[in-house]
Amino acid sequence: IERAMNERVRKPLYQPERPSAAALPHAGNPASLLETLYRNVWETSMHDMPFVNRALTVRASGFRRHDGDWVGAVITPWFLNLFVLPGGGALWSDLGSGERARVAFPVGELEFIADYQPDGAVPAYLYCPLFASVNQFATQEAAEAAASAALDALFVPPPVPEAETADAAPVTDIPAEAPVP
């Protein structure tokens, strides 16, 4: 019985719809499309929710091309997320809703979640949640500053540690199986 249980194939209860074709790249900045999408969500289903921050409005911020695709942030009264949208570049992955992708940036890899709605105003995008509650922001300006700081950090490589002293001897006796710090 134990052997049979170990060999049992596990299948998720939910299988996301996979894109039937590659996402069409956005030739121009997709910020206004995202603003329209999330303003509609705000006006139709989120405006009465108790957890929203009424000091905030929907705003797409700082969208720019990186490795050929579009990267930016979206602020809403209920979240602040980073987004990647297809622009014909190297960052994009066609995934079903809820699937995850690790996306490389100068700061390092970040995990993004796919959203795929073939008939939606924005059919496909990847998002990385930064703040799932935005109640810590007293003003729209504070939320926009946080979005800008996150985007700035995304494009800066992490610092390389320097030797403690200039005359420090190189370390040569680290065993091959030593854990990576």
C-alpha cells in the first residue's frame, strides 16, 4: 500500500486555461489599458469593499520597456503590484491564469503570477504583488512614491560585497559541498 501511495499521481483540482496562441505584443505603452481595466473593476465590484483605501485611485505608473517587454506598477485602492506585459521581448511567458513564472531583472529573479483572459480588455499579463492591502498609504502620492521606489530597485543590480580589507588574503580552502550563503 505504501508503495502504491508513493506512486500515486497527484493532479491539481483546478487546471488553468492555457493560451492557445502567443500573446500579442503591445506596440505602445499599455498603462492606459491597465488603468481602464482596473477603474472598471473599482467602479463595478470593489468600491463597496471594507478593506479598500479610499485615499487612493487607480493609476498605472512608471511603465517602460525592459528586455523588449513592458514593466511597470499599478496602484489601486486595494493593491500595489508590479506588472509585466508582452512587448515582443525576452521576459514574457505565455501561461494560464494562476501559473507562476520567475522573471529575471537586474536586482534578481522575482516570482510573477499569470492572468490570462482571452476576451479581456488586457488578455494576458504577469503581476507580482507588493502590497495586498494598501491601508498604510495615507495619500496617493505616498503610494506613487512606493511604486516608483520599487521600480527603481528592480533595475539596480544588488551590491557585490567587498573584501573586509584591501590586504585580505583570498579564501581558497572552501570545500566543494559548502552551503551557498
